[in-house]
Amino acid sequence: MNREAPRQVGFVLLPGFSLLAQACAIEPLIVANRLAGRRLYATTTFALDADPVTSVTELALVPDALTGDERHLDVVIVCAPLADPASELPLAPVKVEALEAWLSRLAQRGVVLGGVAGGTRWLARAGALEGYRASIPYVGGETFSRAYPAIRVSHQLFEIDRDRFTCGGGTAAMDMMMTLIGQHHGEGLARRVSEHFVCERIRMADEPQQVPLRSGLGNAPAGLVDAVALMEANIEEPLTTHELSAHLGMSRRQLERLFKKHLQAVPSRFYLNLRLQRARRALRETDAAVGEIALAHGFSSGAHFSTAYRHRFGISPRDERLGGSVLAFLKRERSIEKKRGA
């Protein structure tokens, strides 16, 4: 593709899509065009028919074109509600089949495909995610994994895996798109887009989805929501599984069943990963000593923290800190060089 030609990006809107998530996906591209002073991205909205597509907020958007269109496209992003498309969307079977066939053809032609919120399920149904990592919300994750065993499911903020990118929706779509802008046109432009939206920073893909985590548990049982709330409130001095179950007035076995069913993890492992994720953020965003971060996140010694951290992330806490510092230094140096060149 001619480097000067804008990337042709299509947005597929399905009934009940999140207007917020769609805006978070498309607006960074429009802002990138304005800040760059040229058209880096050309966007087109697609729908199953010519009627306006109603979002979950009951506001409707008029599509530019219909799915099945064989025009040249570099990227196609499916924006859909989180509901399982097989059972909950009021779509005629013929339209479902046509959409899946079109997405499958796009995949075969090498078009980059993305899924926002329920859009990930549509890519899965079209067979476009087999062998890829895909980010989906915690709620419904177990069902999704059983239905699509060839997809490597994650619950990270978003996933960019070769020519596929996915996120659970909401504002994560903005972080994902700004990361893609950085890959396409440089970190400098991505930071300027972030500043335009008054974002403190572009969140990294491997950050957890829920902040606070319990707010994303949806209709999960109250006992599970309360358990996660207790974990989040006791990071520095972690509770044992026995203490958690006692506080919640249930048996340890009941608590373990809840976590296994809804979060696909035992409570102790989930708790440890939560503490490690918080510690990773502290390493990246603060100047606190590694030992202080270890103690603040419930680890009795630096050695224990380092072992758990390396096992979880494949890197030591000190290397994590060093990597972040070096990256920041290189970015500053590139910025200085560009200013000198100007």
C-alpha cells in the first residue's frame, strides 16, 4: 500500500452497540488526521441494511455503506453489544450468515480485523481469531473459551496480536486505538492524540480491565463481588482464603466454587495476580523503591516479591523498572532530536 495513502478503516455497527466504545475507537483516528495535517485514516461506517443503527443509548447512526461491500479496506472493526450474537441479537439468520461470510472473506484477503466489546464474538464466529489472542470481559469468559478453544482468551485491557486487535469495550477502545496510531505513525503523534483527549497517559495493553475490578463483575453473585471488594481493600495485608470466607459468611469451598465458575481461578491465585498487577503499575508509574512496593502489595520480602513477579510476568521487578526508565529516556532523547532538527 502507498505510504501516503490513508488507511481505509471500516466500522461495522450492529444493533445495541455501545456509542461510547464506538466513539472511543473512531475519534482518535479523526483527531490524528487533524494533528498530522493530513488524512492518515479514512473511515466508513457499515451496517446490515440502510436503516439507521440504534445504539444501546437509543441514539441512531446512519451508515455510509452495507456489509458485504467489496471495496478496498485495510482495517475493519466490529462494534457490537456484549450479548451473545447467536441468541440475543434480533437479527435474521440470513443476515447473520452474510455478515460472518463477509468477515471470513476479509480475513482471507489479509484485512486487519478488530473487535470492540461484542465485536470479538463476531470475529470468533467468523473463524477469524483461531490461533490468536483475544481480549474479552471476565463475565462470560468461561463460556467463550469452551465455544472457541482455538482462541487464546485473555482479560487484559486489550490485545493486539499481529493483524487482529480486540478489547472489551468502553474507554479501553481509546487506549487500543492510540496504541495502534503509535505503531502506525510514531509515539509522538499518539501522545498528542492522548493529550487532546486530556488523558493522563495511554494505558498499556497488559493492564487489567476493571478499575476497580469489582465494578466490572456485572450480574455476578453478591458473594463474589464482596470477595473481590475485600481483596481490593486489603492489598498491603492480604487475607487468607479462610479469612475471606469467614468475613463473607460462607465456607471456603463455596468461595472457591464461585471464583472457579465466574473468574476461572482459585481465590488465592486471583488475589495474587491482583496484587502483582497493582505492583506492576506502581513500578511503572512511581519512583518508590522496589522493596517499598513489595511491602505495600503484601509481600513479606523482596525475594518473595521478585520470585512471584518473575513467574507472573517473565521479568524481575528491577528489570521492569529499568525497562520503563530506559524507554522514557529514549522517548525524551527522540523528542529533543526532533526539536533540534526543526
